Amino acid sequence: MPNLARPPYPSAPLRFVAFEVQFGLTPTLATPDGQAALYESLRETYPISDAQVTMQVTIGPQGAVQSPPTTAELVMITRDRTRSITIGGGALTVQSTVFSDSAEFAVAITEALRAVESAGISASRRVGLRFIDEIRVPEIERANQWDGFLSPDLIGPVHFADDVDDCEVESSESRLALKIDDDVRAVMRFGPNNGSAVDARGRLRLPLVEEGHFFLLDIDTFWVADEDNLVPFAGTHIIDTYWRLDDASHRLFEHAIEDRARDLFRKENPS
């Protein structure tokens, strides 16, 4: 269930969010007829369609032989190109570069789940939720200037070169694998860097293209089914799992940031 006590951040540094559910192979979702039906049910919200084509190559005695292309996934995109749905024979993904709140994103996930509910999907294997944040502060230009904005436990390595003459840490990326619950895990990637973590040339449009120094917080939470006791594919279970992952993601985010960052995110137009 949503956490209504979560602090609002009008200027949150979120750049990209992705939700994915992996399920048992469902060939109908990868056929032209099946994808045509999906397009009809979703085209009002996602009028731009695309297909990801998989080329199969077999290595034989005479070298590489390329088989005819097969359409593996249907990709549908909103008119403003800030959100997409990708559906294939074994997974459904909702991605967005605009995130107003968790409840609104849950509505988009529910719409996608309803589009595939008649396809006869057998079981849910994995549910994942990923948030990528690029934290930017105008006056910060070096990796060792993040004190007071991020948890000291996350920024420790960037001070490695402070006492070494003519030496400066340009970038750093660390990885933590975390157990949240018996069936929920998280992987955090974090560290100072330059440029951007999300490609502005990708399929989805970034509302604001930013470059320069930033601190990456990439939080990927996921639930994985017990292979000996698979869970039937059901929208209620998937949405409940989404809220569990959303809550864990936000708890990790709050634990990662300090008050100076919170003050910055609460501003309507930070400068």
C-alpha cells in the first residue's frame, strides 16, 4: 500500500524509472496477432508503436547463417515520448522519464497488466522496480564535495585522494547487494560521476537534458519467485509487490541522502 507520510520532493532528482514483471513463456504475446490485439487495447494511451526485431545467427561449417528476423517484442510509447510499455513472450516492462508519484505510476502498470490478462500467462517469476537518480548541486564540481548531501557511508571513497598532491578522484561507482526481506532484494549503485547516467538519445525523451558533475543513486529492488513454488500470474499480487518494492526503494533513498539534499529537493525551482 502507498506510504502517504512520504515527504514530497517537487525537485526530486529522478531521471528514469522502470517496472518489469517476468513470467512464464507465453507465445501469444510474441505473435503478430497477439501484438495487434495489445496495440488495440493500449493505443489510446500509447499511440506510437515500434517492434524490437531479433536476428538469429547460427554458426555452421560454412560460417554464419542468419535466419529471417522475428518480432520478439512490441514497444508502445506515449505521444510526448516520456513513457513506454514493452511486451514480449516472457516479460512486460513499463518505463518512464517523468514520475509524478508512485500512485500514478501504479495506474500505468495496472493498465499494462489488464492488456495481457487474457493471454493465459501461467506464472510470475520476477517483479522488479528501478529508480535512477542524478543528484546535481550547482556549486559542487568535484567528487569530494558531497559531504552533507549524501550519507557518509556512501561518499567515503571519494576522499581517498584528498591528501595526495596533484591527485583528484574524478569518478567512483560502488555496488551494494541488499536483502530487504526473505523474497525481496535490492542492488544499489552509487557514486560521483560526470555527464549523465541516462542516455538523452534513447527511445524516451528526457524533459531536461543535463550534463556535468552529479552523484548517481541507482536503486534496483526486485522480488523473485521460488522455482519450487511458482506464483500464479495475478494483477493483485503484482501490484501488491510493486508497492513493497516502491516502499523499500524510497526507504533506501531516504537513508542515502542528508538534510542538505532534502532541502534542495523541497524547492520548487532549485538553482
